[in-house]
Amino acid sequence: MKQYKTVAGPKNISVNKGDIQSGLDVFANIINNEARAGWTYHSMETITITEKPGCFQQPVSTYYYMLIFERDV
């Protein structure tokens, strides 16, 4: 049987010009940290979360990257 875990990825990554790799390394670091804890990277999904604000405001939708990990139990 498998157990699954989700971890929110960063929404915005800022890098210096020509340093794209450091932005990609943010995701690699998350994956490596979870691997040290016994989790295997499974996939990444984009999800939309809509928050319902107060009475007179419009709902606000935000897009997130969700990294999915798995391990045997």
C-alpha cells in the first residue's frame, strides 16, 4: 500500500538574469529534502484555491504548485 504526501511549491521565484538554474534548484531542494525523509517524488500538479473574502469583495483565486510524494507503508 502507498502513502501520499503533498508539499506546496513556491509560487514566485526571482533569479538574477542568466541564473535560471537557481530557480530550478528550489524545486530540486524540496524534492531532495523529502527524499531524505523517505519520500519518493511522484508528480507535480497545478491547483487553484479560491478564497471567499468578506461580504462586499470578490473571491480571489490563487494558483499553486503541489508536489506529490509517495512511499510504501
